[in-house]
Amino acid sequence: MNEITDKEDIWIFDQKINEVCGTEIVRHTCQFFKKGKKGLEPFGSGVFVKSKKKHFILTASHVAEYLEKDGENLFIKVDHKKFINVIGQIWMTEIEKSKGIDVAIIRIDEEMLPALSKPYFFLPISKFRKHDKMLDAPHYAVVGFPAVNVKRENGLLETGATIYLTSPSKEKVYKYYDFDPKHFYILKMEGKGKDLDSGDKSKINDKFHGISGCGLWLMFTYMENGKHKVEYRLIGIMTEFKKGKYFCLIGNKIQIVVDALIKLEELKIRTVKG
């Protein structure tokens, strides 16, 4: 990844990243809902992926475990008025026994596919990336559905995704919170964020509840024939946040999912390193 330093190019790439996150990555991303006292309410996020004819939702295990409760369901919105319940086989880590690893794989039932295929895109597993050498730059995007982004209008439930562009935390943060860099990513959230449209700095919205299970994306920016280009790869699944000494988001590396899919589904997967 070549470093781009021209201010105008940086601004254009910021707009491109925002556009890609808001039109492409968000359509790989779903929001889960559960039944509450006032109807359906936000519960978590997930990422749609596929390998040949098999289709999956990746999320956090503390989100997916809700499906194991007797009589409980999770729902996904497929148009303004329609929600469908999640049907499929679930594999998830036991957080206490796996030293905090918090990922789940839902192999979704084929009867869900017709309703999901219109509003969402299933990410090919070829767009997974094993990424161990973190870049000290804001090349990382977290795209999920905070529970705070919800309103009811004329009886309809309206929600929205939030895009967080961030950079990696230092090694001392991993040590302070006791997370193994072999399995986890920690991303900075302190300071001020930047409005990608105006360029103005503003306080970061710290209402993260609901983004658990969403994707962590590595964003590639480059020039091609004089045009600004952006590509993305899925490198992790977000699981929690910390507001103590260090303000940060935490996720598990995608290789954990890859290893599980190879073992559970006997898929032939090769992830590119970088």
C-alpha cells in the first residue's frame, strides 16, 4: 500500500472510503433484532459471507447465543416493513473457555436466501485477508449498527449504520487489557473523529452498543490511470469496546473464522496475508 500524502488526494480518498462503506460494505452487513416490550429492538450486527453454494452470517458469539434461548428468535430486516427470523446451524466459541475469543458462524438455511438476496450482498470468502502487520494509519473501517440509531415513524422501525474510520492501538494497550495480538485487534477511539463530508472534527459518538458482530475492514487506496480507487478486505469481527484508561474497540481476527470453516464445513480456503 503506497503512502498518499497530497492533501487533496487524501480528501478525495476519504470521500471514496465513505462512499464504499455506505454503498457496498453496509450491504454485506446486517442488523439483528429481538422481540422487546415495544416490538422489535436492535440487538447486534453481523456480516454476510459465502463460499460457493454455502451462505453464512458471521457475528459475535454473545450475540448468536441468544438463538439458543428457548422460544427466542433473532430477526433481520429485508425491506421497510418486513423482517425474517434467522434459521440455520450455529457454531460459536465459549468466551470463558477460549480466553475471550467471541465469534460465531451461522450457516443460514436456504429458505432465507430469496428474501436476503435483494437488500444484501454476500461477501466472497476470497475477500477475507489475514492481516498481522497493522498499519499505523487510519486504514481501518468498522461498519455496524449502533442500537442508538433507531427511531419509529408512522409505525415503522427505522435504523441506520455508522462508519468508524480508525487506526491501531499500541502494544501497551494489548498488555493493559490482556488481549493476545495473535487473536485480537484493538483500534483507537480516543480523541475526535472527522466528518468525512465537511472535514470538521467532532467528538466521537461512543454509543457502541449494537455493533458487536460487525466487520473490521482493511481499506486499500490507490491511483489507477489517474483515478482514485478503493478496495476492501474483511480482517476481523468486532466484539466489544473499552472506555477505561484507553478508549478502544476490540475485535477477533478473521483467521479464527477461516480455521473454523475449514474444520466444520471442510471448505478449501486460502487467505492472502498482508
